[in-house]
Amino acid sequence: MAGANMKAIKRRIKSVESTMQITKAMELVSSSKLRHAKERAEKAVPFFNLLYQTMSEIASDAVGFRSAYITLRETGAALLIVIAGDRGLAGGFNLNVFRRADARAKELTAEGREVVVMTVGRKAQEHYAKSGYRILGSFDNVGESINPHTALRMSEHIVHLFDEGHLALVELFFTNLVSPLVQEAREMTVIPVPNLEHNTGLQSLTNYEPSPEAVFDSLIPQYLAGILYCTIVDTYASEQAARRMAMENATDNAQEMIDDLSLKYNRARQASITQELTEIVAGANAQG
């Protein structure tokens, strides 16, 4: 009986060891992808900051500046762009951004605004396919391979819908990599363009042709593409950080299970040896 129990424990130890090898490998892969994603995100931020600064200067320098992209329309749908991961095994990473986006969708619906969704990431597409909201577009497996051209195509599609009058509001939901240990779900209003600086001092001598509004509006696709690129890369880096943490915890738990099973195995082996010795001594005494 003890021998059968020892075999079962040994099989269990081998099974957990195999699982631990997988989780350890996934942890190392996620660490490598996280490092590359952080580098891409850091390189993209200066370009976006310069573009936004230029747009702010245009809006603040022009007297009586007016643009359809800086005021909220009364009619039109609200587009929620939800960026999530393409794979699981990352703890509550995807769930956090879904909760934030779903809460905002309910709030907008209660205000009488139609809500439409654009998903980035396979998990987002799967989540909103069951939600009942109209999906304007889905982009899967773009986090690792996203480039400025892909982001610009996505941006131009959104701007076209806005120019046609179908949209009044565009909001973005993503996950920000605060640190390798902390990932925070966030939301951002993209259109109307928020927080433009208004200069109350002297106007600049810069001339914009054919007009400040035309130059500003022409920069909107690049502005939105920059935001999409940065947030997609940021979310992808956050996904890798969350998966690395999840796999690290799984590896630690597997090691604890192996230690516990090894202790049980040694106890069972000791009990088996003690039983054999007892039987030998009992047999010798019987012969005596």
C-alpha cells in the first residue's frame, strides 16, 4: 500500500516539474518581450509630445480658432476604443480594462448616447462580441508588430467616420505600465482634443496656410495615430509584465508543491522502510 502511494506521489512530482518548466520558460519570454516593448514605447513618446505641442500652439496662436475636433457634438455615437491583450495567462490584466470601459459605456448609454466599439486585441474582440454593442472594427495580434503605418490606417478610418458625422466622441481605454510590478487601466478622451493650451499673451508671428484650422485638422490623423501607437505598445508591455508576474507566481507555487510532495514522499518512504524492518525483526523473533 505504501509503495503504491509513493509511486503516485512520484508521478505527481514529475507532473508539477513539467508544468514549472513551462511557466518558467513563459516568464523568461515575457521578460524579454517586456524589455523590447518598453524601448519602443519610450522612442514613440517624444514624437507624440512634439506633435501635441504643435497642435496646442496652433490652437492658442490663432484668434477665434474653431475646429470640429475640439468641440463635442450633440449628435453622433460615442466610439470606445478598447485595447486588451491577445492571450490569457496574465492574471486580471484584461478584466481591469474591460470593467473600466463597460462602466463608461453604461454611463454614456444612460445619457442617451449610442455606444459603438473598436477592439484591439483578441481578448477585447471576444469580450465585446457578446456585449451587444456594435463593433466598428477589430484588430487582433497587432501589439507585438504594431508600426506607425498600421496605426495611421486605423486612425484614418476613425477620422473618416468622424468627418462623415457618424461619431461625436472618441475615447480610448488601455493599460499603462506604471512599473514592471504595477499596471493601471486608464481611459483617455481623444476627440474632442482635450487640454489644449490657450495662450493669453501675445500672438506668435507664425502664418498658417491656408488657415490655422486647416493645418490643425490635417494633423488630426497623425495625432490620433500617435496616441494609438503609444497606447497599443504601452498595453502590450503591460500585458507582458502582467504575464511575467503571473508566471513567476505560478513557478513559485509549483516549487512549493514540489517541496510539499517531496516531504510526503520521504515520509512515505521512511514509513515503508520502518515497516519492512519491523517485519524482518518480527520474522526473526518468530524463528527464535
